[in-house]
Amino acid sequence: MTTRRAQVRRPRRPIGSAVLHAPQMLRALVRADEIWLVVLAAFVGCASGIMVWLMTATTQLVHETLFGIGHMQRLSAMASLAPLKTILVPAIGGLVLGIVTLGITRIRARRAVDPIEANALYGGRMSMNDSLIVVLQTIMSNGVGASVGLEAGYTQIGSALASRWGHAFRVRRNDLRLLVGCGAAAAISGAFNAPLTGSFYAFELVIGTYTLGSFAPVAVAALVSQAVVRALGGTIFDLAPHVPSHIEPLDYIPILALGMLCALLGISIMRGVTITEDLFRKSRVPVWLRPAIGGLAIGTLALVTPAVLSSGHGAIGPAFETHDTLRWVVLLVVLKATASAISIGSGFRGGLFFASLFLGALLGKAFAGALALVSATHAIPQEVCALVGMSGLAVAIIGGPLTMGFLALEATGSLPMTVAVLAACVVSSLTVRRTFGYSFATWRFHLRGEAIRSAVDIGWMRNLTVGRMMRREMRTVRADTPLNAFKRDFPLGAAQRVIVLDEEDRYAGIVLLPEAHADADDDHKVRDIVHYADTVLLPQMTIKEAVAMFENAESDALVVVDSAQERHVIGLLTEQYALRRYTDELDRRRRELSGE
């Protein structure tokens, strides 16, 4: 139990031990006036924008060096590559990544905490060193052609910078969580040239709530990051599809059907990642060797088309502009989905955000082609289906329907198109929630045993432990004490309950005074009338676990022992007090969120 508790708190240690705190006057300004928090968010946006540009430029340089492409070319947009490089670069790169990851694991055994988990469990605290490792692994994975995006690295480093600065200014827990959201918003905004998309990515996925008070810092961070990226080297995501100015009412029927197809493909990809991991685990292949095998498989798929390599930044434009055969588009969907599942499942590091956008555009393109074969009179333009598919699949895998709605709005400037995209996103989101229940991030948390469905702050519930709530003052009695002696020493009204100990001072149960005095057989021992001898609380249990124990035992008070093995009594907790503490804390959190 002690080891598990240390692992839960570990993400906090590197932050507090290595941070230089800002001068006291600046800390006071940030804590006292929300304007200064907005200023701090602007610096977060600037730093995140620089990191987005650096990561993108570095990865492009790696592509040029390893695959021999030109400076203005994009890996996934290439018509063909040298076959030997196509196979060897992902395989050898995967081997190098596996060895590097093995070395890092031996030095730093802990797992990096991402922004969603940090805000949900740790009040926004993230480790900068762990985040830099994630950035390195993401660049290596994308650089050698694995079918993963850089967006996970973007948000990781942006949020970690925000967390570090927030800790330096000693901001409150809610403000630190807000700054982490600012870092994520700035990263997505810079990557997609879309400040509204970045802002609502933060609200829906990283912060978990939207309030008027949180809008200004998040929006400023997103706008500053966009400006920085554009000033440094132009936009990374430059998509401007031509869409019709009006969507016919009848067109919404196939559009909603496409949203459901996106949900099914998204679930298949998430399941595919898990299946790939299970196959590697059952094969007993060493962890460090798995990326090499995965890279070999990805390179083999790339012999058919280089579009399966990397995240697909270069290939998404032609997906909207060219008119390929239906058979080829369907094949490309299968190849890219397989490559993405293999990449994540074999141990490459990265995200599926942009890969889901590219895959969704391909699915929409295939859907438009199938509609044209069925009925030429009611066919929907390919660009419309591609945009709907792009957004619908991203919602299925990543989550955030409003995020994808704003991405469609910022990419097209068309309100009718945005409404159609939102309708498909709603269908996709509902289908995933009803049939699967998780996004990709929360599904990974579920596989690790974490009960996280969103970034809503539940970490305070874990901090509100039995050890912090229990009462240490209590009355005890030996189990072999005669009942008549017990009645003499503990008259009615002296207490509600007395804790019973055995000959070795171990917990033996609880005696209820009214019941003891109602027992007329004075030949009984105290041990004969004890209750809840097998039900105890442990100090590290959370309030949620404690309440569940009270309900199962149907008791209004339970004893707290040091461990399940030793069973030495260290305290007592009543259900009434636990529920009151929970309610008070919940009310305080709600007041903080509402700004009262």
C-alpha cells in the first residue's frame, strides 16, 4: 500500500524541488488580480508557440535527412520513396527509440503525466523533465515515419511550461489548472492556425469546464501562440477547402450517417491499438524491440503509399483536392488506420489527433464516392463529406465536438458547413459514448486502472483521505472483558461505541453501548457482542472508497487501522462526518469555479 501511495504523489516532487519562485511582489500581483493572470497566460502562449515551431521544424529536418525529401516537400505527400529507406528507416528508428526508452525507464521509472491527467488528479502539476522526454520520444517517432502526430508533444510541453510558471508564481490550484489549459490551447492554436479551436480544445478536454472568468486567459494564450507561429515561419496546418454556401436539408441524412460511420471507425482504431498491445504482450517480445517490429510493419505498408507515414500533414490537402477511385480511397483508409494502430500499439510515442483528421477526410471522401455510385442526383460534394468525416472521426477518437466545429468554421468560414459538421459530431460523440464510453485518452487511462472520464478535477477527492478525516480520540476495551465489568466501566451515555482489542492489541470489533446494556447475560464476554470485526478502513483510502465501505457495512462508524495485516487501531471515522466533509469541499470547489 505504501508503494502505491508514493506512485500517486510522485508527479509533484520534481516540480516543487527544482522551481525558482518569482519575486514576492509579482506573485502577489498574479494572485490578487486576474489581469496579471492574463499577462502570464500571454507569456505561456508565446513560449508554446515557439515550442510548436521548433518541434515542427526539427521533425521536418529529420524527414529530410532520413528519407531524402526536399525542404518544401512533406513526407506523407510524396508520390514514392526509395523502397530500402521506406522499410529500414521506421524499423531502425523504432529500434533506436526502444533502446532510448529502455534507458530512460531505468533512470526515471515513473510515467509522464499528460495535461488531462494532471488537471484531473494533480491540480495541474506536471514535471518539466518528464515532458521533455515525451517531446523527444514524439519527435523521434514522427521523424522516422511512425503514423502518429506531434500534437501530443505540442500540448505536453505547452502545458508543462504553463505548470512550471504557475508553480513559480504559487498560483492557486484552480488557476494552475487554468494555466495548464492555456498551454494546451496555445499549442493547438499554433499547430492549426485556429485560436478558437485551441481555446475550446482546452475547455472541453484539458480544463473540463467553461466559465467567463477562464475565457480571457485561454483566448489570449491561443491568440499569442498563433501570432508567434505565423511570425516564425507560417502556419503548419493550412487547409482551405471550397465548400458550398448552402447545405440542403436532405443532405443532413447522409451527413448524420457519416457521423455514425466515423464513430465506428474511431472505436475500431482504439480497439486496434489495444489488440496490437495484447499481441505484443502475449508474444513475449521485449518492450524495447517492439517499436522496431512495428516500424518494419509500417514501412511495409508505406511501400504501397507513403501517405501512411507520419501524421499526414502533407497528404490531407490532396485528400480534399484530388478525385481518386473509390477502391483506392478505401484501401488508403485501411492502410492508414492499420499503421496508426500499429504505431501506438508497438510503442511509438505520439498522438492520434492529426492522424484522425486525415483518416476522417479519407473516410468522408470514400463515403462521397459511394453515394455518387448509388445516386448521382443526390450526391454530396466530396469536400463536404471529407470535412464532415475529418471532424466526426476526430471527435470519436479525441473528443471535443465544439473543438471540431470551430476548426471547421476557421478552416472554411462557412456557417452552414459548420452546422453540418456539428450535427455529425454530435452523432459521432453520442455513438461512441453509448457503445464504447471513452475517448482515446480516457480509454488509455481506463486500461491503466484510472477512473478518469474527463479533466474535471477529482484529485481533491483523492487528497481527502481517511487518514486526514479520522478522529484519533477513542475509547477501547479488551475482548476478554466480562460484560458486567464493561457495563460498570462504560455506563449508558458515556459513549456511543467502544473499540474492542484482542490480546495483541489488534482490532477485534466495535461494541455498541445500548446493545451491551440491553444484554442481560452478564456471563458473556465483550467479544461475544462485537460488530464489524472484518470491516476496517485504511488511512490511504479516499473519501469515495470510505463512503462505499460505510454503505456495504451498513454502519455509521468504522475503525481505521494502520494496515490490513497488522490491524493496529489508529483512528475512528463516522459516516456523518465524512459526508459533511465531502459536501463542504464540493461546495467550496463549486464556489471557486463560479467565481463567488
